[in-house]
Amino acid sequence: MIKVSVMYPYQKDARFDFEYYRDKHMPLLKELMGDACLKYAVERGLGGGVPGTPPTYLGLCHFYCESLEVFQKSFGPHAEVLNGDIPNYTDLVPVIQISEVLIEV
């Protein structure tokens, strides 16, 4: 299984509409990817590792697929639509990482 992490770096005064992201963007991703998206999570950064510091990432999502091939096949055809939706909720540029899940408990 793989996990796709989409992370929006914290920037002071950045715009991020968490309601839109949670209620519209991620359901759109799930709808377009169908069963290839096994599950997803949306997170809001609260703070850094040192008390009183800002989070490294303002907003994050993680979604899971059976394999890299399944992800590429199911996300690729919809990448333009999903990427085009980004300005509706943020002015940040995401950092994306695809990881192999070795264990999940």
C-alpha cells in the first residue's frame, strides 16, 4: 500500500480555506479516483516541535492506494481538474510525497 501526502508549508498570512478543502476538494478527489482511493485524512497544523513555534505545514492531506500503479492510473486522468481546484482553497504551493506504507497499526 502507498500513502500520498500533500503538504502545504506554513507561511504567515497564507490563505487556506479548511472547510472548502475538507468539504469540497477532498470529496472531489475521492469521487474522481473512486475505489482506488482507499481512505483519506485532512489535517490542520497546530504548532512546531518547539512550544510557541508555527507548524511546519499549515494544511495536509494523506490518501491511500493499493499501489503506485493504481494511484497513477486513477489520479493521472484527473490531475488537471484537481490541481486547477487548488486556488479555490489556498495560495500555497503543495509539497507532495509518495511513500510505501510498511506498517499501519
